[in-house]
Amino acid sequence: NLPEGRNLIWIDYPGSAVVSPRDAASGQAVRLAVDTGLPVDPITLLLTNSQGRSYHPNTFGWSRGADSVDRWRLRSGETYEISIYTCVDDPNLLARLFMNNELLSTLRDDDGDGLYTGSFTYTVPEVNAASTAVAAETVSQLRLVVDANGTEQSFDAEVAALTQGAVRDAASGQPVAGASVTALVNNGVNFGAITTVESSEPAAQITGADGTYGFTVADGTYRLAVMHSGYQPYRTGNIVVDSGSLAADINLSSAIADVASHIVHITANGFAPSVVNAQPGDVILWVNSDLAEHTVNGASWDSGLLALGESYKARVTDKGTFAYADGQNSLLTGAVVVADAETPGGSDEGQPVYLPLIRK
């Protein structure tokens, strides 16, 4: 058993030194506070939303010391179940959750197993428009008040609305429900799915009926990867998080099964060919042939990040000249000129022609 107070826990390894890629300055140790005077166990605090996703929010200050105030990011309009285990033997224990001094929920333990549960719906309080200064976000005060064995203790946290992004159909602008959104974190080598180090939420979320989603994460550099049947996959560029919320509005392009009419290679030196002459209905295929990541960005197209060998398709329907650029290097540009077949100059500039090989 650990003694009362703060304890430092680490593991010795007889081999070569093991350094965490996440935080070499952490000392490679876990700090655990033991407080036998607590009526509830803060590490067991759990929130579960209406979609069944569960996560452990910051634990009323214990994660960084009893004097700190943690901030929870919750979705406005969402109903949450809150649960926490007691660590005292008191059948008359009373646990109540308040927000801005108004009762949100009374937690109960109907089966006597020590787990107290309740539910509440979070809504962002209205801000007085007459205020001389309006904060960038509305922060509410959350307090869990526990009466046990004749002693009342309260535990505080702050609550603010989670910034949400939306996944939409690029053509119609309508929300895309059921899209899988995965949060990726820069681990120093590449980008991989977030772990419990960055968030207590799952690495992937499914968009709701309105196409929305959002992650609560530690500060850092992230990306988002989105997939949905019938659409081309999409991966964002770097998103720097310094407020605890990870989200972005993302437009998905429909998947195109037709064979490409024109192929454009994305190289370190630009798009090849840089100009494509096409007819209405033609399908353009961009393929990244470079080791570095590139994008295809224009008024009509957004490929997201493309790694080596990845591709993006678009169908041209309207006549005209459509310019685009590489979002990773705006100096690399290209254009698609769409005209009728009889218009002079109907071949791609610099497009190689491959002839079949005939063996005798």
C-alpha cells in the first residue's frame, strides 16, 4: 500500500535507457496522490454521452494538484451520465452536482455497490449582451458536493463548450452523418492515432445526424482523418491545439469509380502536366509521385493531404479554366481547361502518349 501524500512511481529497466517519445522531460515517472480523507475516488470519475462514448475528464484538480482547477469540454445540448465511486462506508452519503450554484443532478447508488450515478444536460449559459466585455468563451463553474459521515466536502471544476467541427458533402453542403473521424497526433516521428496520453476519449468518433464531432485533447499538433462509404478519404494538415478542443470543418468529395480521362502526377517540381485540356464529363486523377505530402486545392477541389501513391479524383462538368495549387507549396500551380472536343488545342500540354508493345 502507498503511504498518505504524493508518491513517485517509476519502473527500472536493466537494459538500455527507455525515454518516452511524448515527454522526455517528465522524468519517466508517475506522480500519484494518496488522500485517505476523500469521500469519493476521483480517478473513477466517468462521463458517458448519449451515444455511449465514455471518457474520464480531468479529476477535479487531482490531476495537477489540489489547488488547480480543471476545465471540462462538453458538447452543448448533450446529455451526460456522470458516475464516481465512493471510498467511505456511509449508506446515507449524499452527492450532488451543481453548475453556477444551480443543482444539475443528484447522484444515487440504488444497488449499494458504491458507484454513484446521475445525469445532466449541458447547455451554454446565455451571455448578457449588455456586458462591457464578453469573454472568448463562456466558462461555467461546476461543483460536486459530497456529504459523508457528517462532513461536507466540495470539489470544483470549470466547464466550457467543446468546439465542434462538421463533416459535409462538398457538392451539396449537406451534413454527412456516420463519418469516421480519427484524431492523429504528432508523436515526434509521424502522425498516429491519439492515445490516453492525449485524451481520455476514443481516437475515432462517428459524426452525428448533423455531421458534427469534436475531441478534447491535450495541447499539441494534430491532424484529422475522415472516411465514409461513397466518399474519398480526407486528411487535414497540421492543427495546433492550445485550448483543449480539436475540430475542423471538412468537406468530403464523392468517390468516383470511372476510369480517369487524364492523369496528373504531383512531383517535387509541381504538377505534370501543369495544364490539362479536358471535355465536360472527363475525370481527372491526381497521383502524388513525391515522397513529400501534397494537396490539390482549388475553388472546386480539396484533396486533403496526399502521401506518396495516394490519389484524388474529380469530374469536370462546366466549361472554363479552373486553377488550383498545392496547399503545401502555393508556388506549385496547375489548371484544367474544359472545352468542347472541337475546340483547338484539345490535348494535354506535355502529356506523354504510351503505345502498346507488339512482340513478333
